[in-house]
Amino acid sequence: MCGRLTVALTAMVNGQPHRATRSDILIDGTNPNAAELGAALPDAIVRQMVMQKSGRKQFSDAPTRIYSAQAVNPNWSSDGLRGVGLGQLTNPPPSDADIWNWRENARSLQQRFAEKQQSANRFAARVAGSPRFIREVAALNAWRAAEGQRPIRVTAPALIPAERDREALRGYNGFGPTVAGQYLDHVHEYEPRMTRHTAATRKNAAGAPLTSGDLLAVDASGAIGWQQISGPERRRRYVQAGRRVPGEPYYVAQVLAQPS
């Protein structure tokens, strides 16, 4: 805990009440050092989130990311959204314990990130059930039929742990505005990898082999691969949609560049 402490004392002396108040007592809050944070957060990627979000500061008296061991005030976010502490917890709103106790803030951050990981584990199934993916499977099999090949059963494998964590990071920071034409409502961290095929026998009017448009890239078993969406491409899609770019298109890369 930290902040300004007011102490009021009332005493009876010889039958007379005496009152005294002191309101100029400042109590510093102590930020965790690296060892303390490591013990509280065993997950390295969550420690990297702390470094990116707050610079390891639960308490701060100045609008700077420079680490200070002690400060009087909670470290509120500079965006005016009332994010606070190590994880800049914003939504759902932080509790009093999240605001004043760095260990509780760290625990809440870990829990919130775990929820985003669980959501990322369902990501592949959601993409596979999307109208765009279903259309793209049909387009791939139409090309295969024209090439004299049998249709293939296309599957979307679950994200591997590293991909899951990046998708969870994106979810924690926010997916941004809705953008038309995506597999889901927003621009996620990953989407199916695409490729172009060259016809084996069919040719165009100039006599060159026909080339397909973008089709799902699948292996021999029909499993797709996942392509990470870059920061510049994410920004382009936001602007193309006519929306102000919210959040940080490069957030995931920024977190992973932090020391753990």
C-alpha cells in the first residue's frame, strides 16, 4: 500500500477532550525487483508483458518508464483508460488489491493472460468454421478437380504453444476494430497460409501454364499452415477499413523483445 495517510487522535485528559490530526504523512509503495517478480510470475512471457506494459512499476510518481524502487502513487496508464500497475490492468476494471498490491496485480495479470491462452486454443476451430474458410476450401477443391485430382479434406490444426501465446498476447492488448473480409470479426495474430498453384496441363491464351489465385496452402494430409500477420499489414488493414489505428500493431513483437 502507498499514498497519503491521515491520522486522527481523540483523547480525554482530565475530563477534557483533545483532538489532533496529521495529514502530511506519505507512505511509499515498493516496486518489485527482478528476483521478486520472477518468483511471483513463473511464466516468462508474462514477465515480458510486465516489462512492456509498466517497466516493472506498480507505483510511479512520474510519467516515465524508468524503474524506481519506491513511489507514493499507483502507476496509472497514460491513455486515460485507468489501467494500473505492473500489468496496466484495464478491463475488467482492477480491484483495490490490484491497484495497491503488486503481488495481486501480478496474479491478476497471470490469470487474465491464461484466459486469453484458453481463447487462443479455440482459435483454429473458430477459423475452420468461418464462412471465408469454407469458401476457400471449396475453391481449393475446385482447382484440384480441374486438375483431375480428388477433393481433399482440409483441416486447421491447433496453434502450437508459441503461436498460441502470440495470439493470446494480441488478445490481451486488443484485436482492434472490426475489419470486413477477415476469417473472424477482427484481425487476429494468425491466419491460414496461402499459396498459388501452377496447372500441370492447362494453359492460358498465350500458351503459358495457368496459375491459380491465392488458395489455401495444405500439406499431403490436408492440414493448413498458419501465417503470422505482420505489424505493417495489420496497420494497412485498419487504414483500409477507414478506421483509426487503435492499440499497437507491433505489440506482440515489442513484448517478445523485452527481457524476461
